[in-house]
Amino acid sequence: MLSTAQSPTSSSYPIEASGWDSTQSFFVERSELEWNEETGKCLALTHSLRPGAMIFLRLLQSAAPGRSLPVAYHTQFIGVTANGQQRFRLKPIHLNRD
């Protein structure tokens, strides 16, 4: 019996990230959102963030006319890249609507 291992699907999207960094200064930075079936959504930023910081991401390539709307995420620090960027895993923020 021949077994074939499938590699997880992975995609990269140009985004604009904004929020407040670890010094409480507002920032806007372009980056790449990496999405992988196994690891979820991740990105690397030049800004350092406080643990669990909330950031907003906006897709820069959108099929819809006009600008895409920003989406809020909580961040989880996962390491530093070889070129010194801070790497974060993103967790969606779920709003309670009563």
C-alpha cells in the first residue's frame, strides 16, 4: 500500500497592520499575512507588541472595489525572525452581540 503525505495548504497575503505597539505608540505597517492549515494565521512586524495586544489587519489586494475593512485580532508572540522582526500568531476577536 502506497501512502502519500499531503503538505498543508499555505498562502500569503499582503496586508496593512495597525494598532498600538509596546510603547503605546500607534503604528501602521505593511506586512505579509501567512495562512497555513496547521499553524493558522501568522505575521512578522518590525514593531514589538504587548502580550495579547489587539491589532487590525486590512487586505491590500481585494477583489471588492474600494478599500477592504480592517479585521481585529489578538496577537500571540511566537518568536523572532532571522532579520529581527517580531513574529506573531493571530487569534480572531469574537464580539458578543446581545
